[in-house]
Amino acid sequence: MSLHNDIIEFFGRYPDKLSMGLYTQEHDEIFFVACLSDKEKGTPFEVGVFELGQSMIDFLYDPDYERIVGALLESDSHVKQILEAPNDVARWVPLYLLLQAAQSQFFYFYLVQEIVTAYKSKMCRPDGTPYPIDYFCEIGRSYQRLRERVKDIVGVCFEETSKNGASATERYIENFPLDTLLYRDVSGEPVPARPYKEGEPMSYKMAEVLHPRMPEDIGNFLFFQYLKENILFKRCENCQKYFVATGRSNVKYCDRMVDETGKTCRQIAPAMTFREKRKDSPAEKVFNRAYKTLHSRMSAGKLSKELFKEWSKEARQKRDECAAGKITLEDFERWLVDGD
């Protein structure tokens, strides 16, 4: 019974009915969901705020995507077993494990937690009808369709280099004339007019709030907002991934971390560009020939490591001076030969 108790405790942390909403405000897209683990703290919502356009790019490159969608696509056999005997706790174990595998902090994936509602209602909807066997599998397929649609639409409509003077809307109408941006469950609701600050009264404004049923609802709702605002994406010249470019037309690199040092493409790009330009310069070619010659002499024991290290340090300095125009190439070559 220990595993059953774990399942009860796990699902007990979730609300009886998941509430997820999305709206846009000024130049932000704002997600909120019923808090999953902080009931005792009295925190009603978890909120995520993205620059308009950013969440779609994050979804496109999310590292959890394959794991979560793969789990959903395997769910139909588990649901079938549960529907055959909903009161048999053992049949719920695979679905419980699937939900654990499909957890993510990224807001697009909170829709997966509809599994919680299904569990608590023994696979029946509020009106008493059972969930379809392929319900969660269809959520997985919806994620797949959304991702492919993001790739298609972003590249054609929102990528800066593809516009050729046309607006995002004009590109959309030209390339997707039969596609309608459908989404359900939009309601006019009061939302915070500004971020909450302790000690200050809350102020509200009305907004159109989407309560998505499927991932494609999120995509279509946001695509519509992006088209209205003529959002632009660019490809990073380092990692070749998209990033939001609206208002930053001269930026060539994104802010993604590229290695364990925490440095971003934008931080490392200038040094990489400098090295690329330098490697084809006459000063670099002259330096490389001299370096190989002296390295061979050191390897053969005809030059000490200390002297080679000292020469290498001074030679690099002279190379950089030559590349910067502080000394001529002839003077640099003369120094490599004569040492003065």
C-alpha cells in the first residue's frame, strides 16, 4: 500500500481542477496557474511573465519537450486499463509514473496536469462522461502540431530576414491564406494592472484571458497577438536559434548560455569574431609559421621550454601589435628572424 499512499499524497498537492490562464498586457505575455504545492502558504497563483514572443521561442527549444511528449504519446494503453476497472489502484500506477515523467516548470506544459483532474474524478469529466482513451495522447499530438506550426510560421512570418518590407500580417495572409487562428474559452476578466508590491493596494484592469484546453490554443492565441504587434525574431549568428528582436534591429546575438561558464552568445561572440578575422590576417600566418618552427626545435631538445614560453608570449604581443597597425608586417617578420 505504500505506493498507493505516495500516489494519494502526490495528487493531494494539486487543486481539484487545474486553472490555467494566459493574457497579454502592453508588451508582455502573462501566464498564471493554480498553485500546485503552496496551498499551506496561501499563495493562489504561480505567475510567469515573458516578453511578447519569448515564450514561443522557449517552447521551440525547451529541453523537456521530447521527454514530456513521448510520455503523453504512450498514455493511451494506461488509460484503457484504468477505464476497464477504475477502482483498481494498481492500474493507476503507470499513469502516476507518466505524470511524474511529464512534469515541467515551463508554463506550456501545465496542460499535462489535466491528468490530475482525471485521477481525482476516476477518469470521468464533471458531467460524468469518461475521458476518451486517447485524450492525453491527443494532448501530446497537439504539442507536436504546435511545435511544427511554430517552426513554419516563425520562419515565414516573423523572421526579420524573410519580411522584405512586408508586415508579419501580410506575410501570414500570403503564405497561410486558409489557416484560421482558432482558440476557445476566452473571457473578459479583471487582471492586475501592475505588479504586486507589499503594502500597496492592488489595482485591476480588464483583459481577454485565454483558458486553454489544448497546446494549440496557446499557440493560436499568441500568434494572433504577435501578428497584431508585428513581432520580429532573428537568428543568432552564433547558435543559429531564434530570439526576440523587436526594437533591437542591430543585435546579432542572443542571451542564451552556451557553456558551463554561464557566458552567453552575446558575451562570447566579439571574441570569436575577432579570432575568426585574425586567423586569416598576414600577421597571424607569419606568426603561425614561426611558432611551428620553434615548437619543433623545442620538441627536438634544441630549445628549452622556458625560452620557448618566453618567446611565445612576446611573439603574440608583436602579432597583436601588427594586426592593430602599430608595427608593419615587415618589422614583425624582421623581429621573428632577428629577435629585435
